[in-house]
Amino acid sequence: MKPKQEITYEPYWWLHAKPFPIQERDWQSNADVVVVGSGYTGLSAALTLLYANLKVVIIDSEMPGYGASSRNGGITSGKIKPSFKVLKKRFGLDLAKRLIEEGTTARNDLYNFIKNENIECDFENNGMLVGATSQKAFDKQKREAEELFESVGSKTDIVEKKDIQSFINSPKYIGGNFDKDIGSIHPAKLVSSMTKLVSEKNGFVYSKAKFLGAEKQNNLFKVSTERGTIIAKHLIMATNAYTDKNIPWLRKRLVPVISEMIATDSIGENRVKSLMPKLSTFGEALNVFYYFRPSPDRTRILIGGRRVRFGNENRSYKLNNGLLGIFPDLKGTSISNHWHGYVTFPLDQLPKLVMHDGIIHAAGYCGSGTVWARWMGKKAAEIILNLESKSAFYNIPFKKIPFYNGHPWFLPVAIEYYKLQDWWVNSKEG
């Protein structure tokens, strides 16, 4: 009998591209722009500014890409949480269309960036199926797809029950929608390549340089860090889910949520393909859902979900149980890696790009940061460059969450509410 494999509590992605401290040059006490945070957002902002020949300094409390950028599922969605119907009611037809369309633009921009910079990050345009677990959910998907097509011209393929097995060999889903334009990447390889590009283009990246605060003096920012001060003309906050108490304005507007993943041991390409015939990526038409995909080498299945907190239970039990709920035949399959990171949600569940007291903040990607984080970093930089093509999301109100100081005490209640909604969706028709 094969001995049970010990689970590694480190991202599967780090087997191929573990975050590393780049070789640093002397400390820079001045810059055109200081960027706080070295994930997709910060690195993308830096690259855009470096292309324009500005002097850019990135500071981070950790190594480049140590957070969600090297831990996420690597699904290039570009979707946003609110439905088109909700967006139209809140913003009107014109802005609602622009918000939806920007997701497509952002996704295509990521694909062009990967191609133009010759980035090796295992990119595949393999599509995404969002599975419906009940007729109610499936009917809602159909209505939303029809409205989106009529209003925006965005086409989503509806997958009927009779065709679902050609996408996924699972008893859980009775249908779904399929977006052929969503792809997948190796997230840690992408952030590693972006880090190297910043260095090659003469950007300064300092690890273990925790941001302590900033004050405005004579139209310049005096940025304080654990390693020294920097005087800069502009300041970009790109900390997202890793925003701490030293950035109180932003922290009070973002809810951090644990996002965790597991990877199966290698089960072989043939078995993976028997379960996922098109080797697509997957999500679920639920509030509390799983997202999953084949590994880039097609020999493992990776699955993720949200968690309120970790208790004393087997840390991988919840996700393993979710995996078996989708693929019962995988019972007994070993798990090789279990890891987690953090994602953030603003009150309105929309990505944020705002200017406050002269500081540009890009954050709040609601678990879809593979596309949105890099895009918002680019758009943050373009504000400094005075380019006219501003994001449709720019300066949409970023409201403070009442009675909140950065510790999400209300999350357990919110999760139970969303679970109740999912229970209703999955309940039998009355």
C-alpha cells in the first residue's frame, strides 16, 4: 500500500515559481512615484510608469508577489459580482454597460501583455463553465445571459443538462453557462515575470520595507517605511487584502476574506480529462461556491473556496469534502498542497480605483484579481500620466463600512445569510 502523503501547507504554484527577494540596489530617498504593494496591482502600475520613463520605487512588507498574486486560482475571469440588472438600476444603462465591457477590455489587455512581453505563465484560453446546481439557478442564468446579450451584445453559451457531461463528469450540475473567452494562467509565474520586468526596466523594489505612513509637504509625499523615508511626487496604494492599520482610510473600506485552495496529488492526464473533458475552468452559480480547474500540466485538480476562519478541524477537510461533492470518484485521492491567502470585498462588491487626499487607491477585486488587479494598477498609473482613457470605475463612491475598523466581526453572520440564499436556490419548487 502506498504510504499516505504529507500535505504541504504552501501554494502548489510555489513548486515552480516561489516568491523571491530580488537583488536590491542602494536605498532611494526620492522618486517620481512610490507604490505600496508588489502584487499584480503594484507591479502593473510600476511597469506602466517605467514605460513612461518615470522613477518608480515599490515598497512591500514582504517579498514581491508573496500575497494573493502567487496564491490565487489563476482563472482570468474579468467578471464582477453585481448582475447587469443590479448595475443598471444603480448606475443607469450607459455606465452599467461600460462597467461590464471594461471587464472584457481588462481581460484582453492581460492576454496582450502576456503575448507582447513573451511571458511564460502557462496561459491557456480554455473557457469557464459556471455550473447551476438547481433549476432555479439555471433559469436565473438564462435570464441574465439573455439580458446581457440584448443590452451589451455579450454572448454566453448556455449549456443544457443533456450537454453538461461534455464539460464535466459530475452529478452536481444540471446545466450552466460557458464563457469561451475566459482562460487560465500559472499565477506565480506571472507575478514572478512581472517582478523581473520591473527590475529590468530600472524600477526599484524593496522587500521587508513596511509602509508606516505618509504626509503631504509642499505638494510632495514624505513616505515613511521601516527602512527609511522617500520623497515622492505621487503615491499609489496597492495593498488590497493585505492593507494594515497603517493605511486606515483604505482598511475601513475593505473586508478581507480567507480564500483557500487544495491541489490533489497527480492522478494522471487521462483521469483529469475524463472528469473535465474540455480541460476548462469552473465555478458555481452560488453565493458560497467552489472554483476549480486542472493544473497547467493537466495531472491534478485544484479547487478553492472561501472561509470565515480556521478552527481546530482538519484544515483540508472542507475543501476535500467539496471536491468529493463534485467528483465522488476521487474518494481516497491524496491531497498534496493546502494553502490560503486573502481577497477583499468593498461594501458594493465593485473593484475600486479612487483618489483620496491625493493618494491613488486601487483595490477591492472580490476574488477576481487575476484580471482586475493588473488592470487597475495600469489605470492607476495612467491617472498620474494624465491619460484620458480613465476607468469607468474611477471615483465610484468608496464607502466606509459602518462600525468597522478592519476586523470583519460580521463575516460569520454574512456567510450564513448567503448560505441561506443558496439553500433557497437549491430547494425544491413550491
